[in-house]
Amino acid sequence: MVGQIRIGPDEHFASLARRTRLLILLSTAEVAGLTPIPILKLHAFAYLSNVLAPVWELHPLDGKILKRRGGPFYPRLQLDLDRLVGFGLAHISGLDHLEDEGHRWRLEGSYQLYARLANPVLRQILEFPEEDRTHKFIQELAYALAALDEAEFCGALAEDATYADPLIDSGKIVDFAEWRDVNFSANAASSFDRLVANGRGMTSGEKIHLYVRHLHRKMDGRR
């Protein structure tokens, strides 16, 4: 039991998948110079790793998210992040409490891996081919996002083709791969192939970098 929620076998498997993803997110963020990474920035990173996964021919870990004015936030992912801290695989600094847009108090702080304990686990995870591919994708995404400063990183979601869909209001579900198969972000990133004159086609990594630059240019255009 966690609180009043009964955890069944499916949720145990889902929790394991989320913790695996968190280790990859924190590891790639560290390599890209993004750590210690604040909570909301980490959740934004997690969201982009979901919505852009099809560019790398991967399935999103979570194909939906509740749209919030303050940006993406995954409550269950946060619960598993706190578990990683409890296991000694990650640690938090700058701990504080902030009031969110719904007038609820949430934890604030910045996270990074505790390498001595986390790295052996991560090495085991990356022996699985699918997780190794996921790691390569998220590492490329982390490098692309590292080119953005703090304000640009957080503002990127306001320009993301899926999260910023004007037809979906705050408080509603943004569904890009759960029940619907409408992913404007991945479609936009994949469309960059048309920009290559010689027909060579772009690599998945190049598309990720171009999509993040596209978000940056859109932010510049609004200033």
C-alpha cells in the first residue's frame, strides 16, 4: 500500500519502468551538464522524452499528461523519484516547499544521481537493447536541451506542438499516444527531412536537435 492506493502487479511493473526511466534521465542530464536538475525541469525533460520518442522509433513510456499552466508534472514519476532517493540511488539538494497553481504545496529541490550506487544499476539496465536505444535517444535530447538557458528550457513547453495545442485547455488531458495517435511534436520533428535538399534524410539525432532549435526560434519570435 502507498497511502490508500493498492498497488497491483501492473503498477509494480509500471513503477519499475518509471524508475528505470528516471535513472536514464538523471544519468543523461548529468553528462549534458544539466544536473543538479530542478523538479519541474526534470518533469519537462521526462515529457519531451515521451512525446519525441517516436522520432527514435521508440514507444513513449507515458502517452498522456495532464496539462498544467506550470508545465508538465507526473505525480507517479515523482513518487518513484522520491523512492530512488530513499534507495540511495539519487539525492536532492535545495529542499523547499512551494505552492502550486492549484494552491497545493509541493516539494521543490534539485536532483542528481548518487553515482557510486546508481552506476552499477544503470550498467545492468543498459545491457537490455531496448533500454540502450532509449538511453542513446535521451542522451541526444539532453545535449539538445543543454543549449537552452533556464528560462528557455522551461519556456520550451509553451511552444511544443503537442503541449501547447490551443484546443486543449489547462486541466485537460494531453493525449498523444494513449488512446489517440496524434503527436504533433514527433510529426514536426520528423518533417525536417524535407529540408534536406540532396534527399539524404536526417538522422534521428539531427531531428531532435532541430526540433529543440525550432522551439528556441519560436520563443525568440515572441520576445
